Amino acid sequence: MSRRDFLTKTLAAPAIAAFASRLSAQGMPGMHDMSHGMSMGAMGMQHRMPMMGQSTDKLAGPTALASGATLRQLPRLANQSKQPGQFRATLTAQPRSVALLANPTGPATEMWLYNEDTVAPLIDVFEGDRIEITFVNHLPQPSTIHWHGLPVPSDQDGNPDAMVEPGGTRIYTFTLPLGSSGTYWYHPHPHRLSSEQVFRGLAGPIIVRAKNDPLATYPERHLFISDLKLLADGVIPPNTMMDWMNGREGQYVLLNGQHQPRIQLNGNERWRIWNACNARYVRLSLNSHTFSQVGTDGGLLTHAVHDLKDIVLAPAERAELIVSAPPQPTSFLLTAAPYDRKKMTMGHGSPSDDPTIVLAQIKTSNAQPLHLPDRLRDIAPLDKPTATKKIVFSEKMNMLAMGMNHDGFPSGMEFLLNGRSFAMGRIDQESRKDEVELWEIVNHSDMDHPFHIHGAQFQIVEREHKGQITPEPILAWKDTANVRPDETVRLKIVQTLTGKRMYHCHILEHEDLGMMGIVNVV
């Protein structure tokens, strides 16, 4: 039974009272009155329920982190090779104590980091480069590194069946093909452990450059967006029931690991932006200032899209923008406005009631005329598909069975693809190498889910929502696509390498709870 069906058809007052008592016993405030103050009809209309709040541990306040420093540049992973066309480096994952709180005498925070930096180092490489990354795992858990969006061999892509045990080492090797330039990232992908490893700090950016990049002369600014849930004592807490249900959102949204930094915008800049949050959607805007979009997950568009006032990035999505200083020096804010993804919420509020979040303070100078090329690159539409696949997002909720197990995982909730939870050894789909396929991604759940597939980029063809079909307005290469409730997204894809590939919801808590499948490319 879905969450919607449970709430609108079968939820009775005794069940509410029993469930409230169960959650209250787990230290979740506000549960004692959940059978009052909202009618069953109102519950059904909202598709939400006042339940499963935060733990009783006190979250750090809005001023607990230092803010207002100049935006730092991302650290870069040093190339240890002196041979042209080869990039060789080491990434070491390990726990580290970090001073995050603004109070210099406050407690340190244990994070899990790559190479000891609060933002993992940028891997900056070119098409055609031979990549060799040694991964050293000093975590207390097994882990992998997934090269999100890159067309790498399946046995080099950090799949959950190839984990590196604590104390272990492995070398990932692959060559970046021509045409793969774009903005990518890397993060762990061990089943049931990905969420925790990312929210504790393990995620980093990748840029693959083309030697004939038409925007190479524009100054670049890199904005790696993450969020942080932090207790007043400096501890990063485990997931609550609400975190598992909706996906974890921290109370702080960070740019390059910083809270509300300052940015000096000079002239025209190319901004590469990553949404590396576990579950947070970000609707980015620059107050009333417009910008142009020139790229997405898989690199440049065919032409720039001008005069945008905002852009929504689902978890794991990326974008490339051209941001220009206005004619007169001024200051404004980079903000993340609310996006209602239909998550369950506490009490009578709605996610749309959440405040706009200030990400950065921007000052401008040196306005310059903007002259973008009419054509950024060629993208050929994929041919007519020879096969069709249908992937259905759904949920099952057993409210009376909900609770937290001793291993920190919840009971009573399932996140499913085609009615099944992920199984490591099971092949869910089969595709043929080099064949164009049409994938229909259908969302029969009550909340947004970002769909991601490994090994290849795709082209979104159209979206259908409540019977209304809308062709995708921009031809682009993507590896992540948001799917709203009751929406179907149709996309074309070609897998050019054989092997097992994962596809899943990129709300990492949902992925860990089973909203994932395997396609075997033969």
C-alpha cells in the first residue's frame, strides 16, 4: 500500500494513536497529539501526516557556523604523472576532526573526508586523458568511488558489488572518450551506506575539459553545493525516521564547504554548479538579476538559454551558467528558494513554507558586454529507439510497523522500482550495447524522485503529467532527471560499454532503502 492510499483510505484513529505512542517512545516530539488537530479528510488532501519529527537532540543554531568569508577556490587533486595525457592520483577516505563551529572553543566535528579537506579535491582533466586513481579506504565501513555521469567501464564505476573493505586499496583506471567534456562528480556507492558516507563529507567535483571549448576564455567559478545537519555539540547525527522517509536535509547549505560566503563578481563569469546534497532540491536565483544557462550534466548545450531568473537542480544535477555583472556596481544575494517536492512534514506546515536560504553575498564590478557564440556545440538527436523499458517509482508504507532498528535503518517503509526492492545479485533489465532505447520513468509515488543511470548520458524527449504531454524544450545530455508525482519522463539512451549498470533514485536515503535496480548491457 502506498503512503497516499494508507493516508486516504485505511488510516483510522486507533492506528494513529498506536503509531504516535510508538514514535513518542522513540523520543520524537510532537507525536502525542497526532490523532488530533487534523481531520482524516484534511490528511488525505495534503497527502502528509504530522509525524516522525527530529530526534530530541538539539540542532545547532543559525549562527553556530562562521559565515561571511570570501568564497574559497576548490582544492585540486594533484596529478602525480608527468606523462602528457595521463592523470594519476590518490584519494584517501578517512575520519578527521574538523573545527566547524564559529566558537573557537567549541567541540570539533568528526567528518569523513577525502584527502583531509572538508571539500573533496577537484579532479580537473581533459577528454582523452588516461585516468588512474588509487583509492585508500581508512573508513570504518566498506566503500567505493562512483564516477557520477562518466562513461567508464562497469568494473571501474564503483558499483556496490565491488566494495573496498576498511583498510583496503584499489586502483580505478579508465580513459575519457572524446565528447565527454562536462561537469561531473564522485561519491561513494556502497549499498545501504551511501547516504551516511556522503552526508559525513565524502563527495567531490570533476571537470572534464574539451581542448576546443568555445567558452574557455571566460573566468570560471565553481560552486559545490552540499548541506550539513549538525547538533549543538558539533556532532553530525545519524538519520531520523523523517530523514529516511524524505531524504536528509541539513539545516546549513554550504558552498565549497562554507556558510554564506562572499563572492566578488567581475565582468562575465562561467559558473559550474553541483548539487551534491543527499536529498535537497535547490531553486537558485540572484534576486532579480538574470543569467544564461550554457550547460547541464553532460556538458554544453547547443546554444545558450538567456534571461533566466532561476534554475532548479535536483540532487545530483549540475549546471553551467554565464553570470554577468550589471552595468553599475551593486550587491545582491545568491539564494535557494523553496521547492515543494511533496515530502511529508511535521504539523500543519508545508515544505513550500520553508524560508528562502541565503547561499552567498555577491558584490559586482567591471561590467562588460556579453558576447556568447551563437553555437556552443552540436548535439545530434538520438535515432528512433529499437527497445522500450518502463521503470516505475513507488512506495509502500506500513505505519504501524514503523520504527528504527538497532542497525539504524527504519522498518515499515519501502522504496521500490517496478514493485521490487534492490537485490545485489538480481538483473532487473537487459540492454544491448550501441542500441538506442526509450526509457519511460513513471512516478507512482507521492513525492519527487530524481532518476539517475550509470554508464551513459541520455536525452529527455518529453514529459507527461496528468495526461498533458510536453516536449522537452532543450536538447541536452543528462544523467539525472527529476520525476514529479504522477509524471512520466521519456528519455532516449545508448549504452556504449557492456556490463552491469545501476539505475536508481538519487535521494540517497531512498537508494539505500532499495529504490535501485541493475541493467546488464550485453
